[in-house]
Amino acid sequence: MPDIKCNVTECNYNNDVKCNAPMIQVNRNHSSKSATSDETKCETFRPAES
């Protein structure tokens, strides 16, 4: 998988501002068509383990 930058440091898959999830799922954010990144959301997010 190519390097994917992620600034969500509280995500379990964040490793030095890079996503290390085995796969990534991104969905629309309550819209039928997305025109900007704000209209999407990452479904792969998992809270970081303590």
C-alpha cells in the first residue's frame, strides 16, 4: 500500500503520521456525491489502545 498521511494521532493505525492499517475504507459523509474531502470520512479509524 502507498504511504497515506494521517493527522489523526488518536487512531490506533497512526504510526508517525502515516496510516498503517491493512486496508482503508472511506465513505461519503451524508451526501450523495462528494465534491470536497470534508464530504468524506474514514471508516477505518480505531481509537488508540491505552
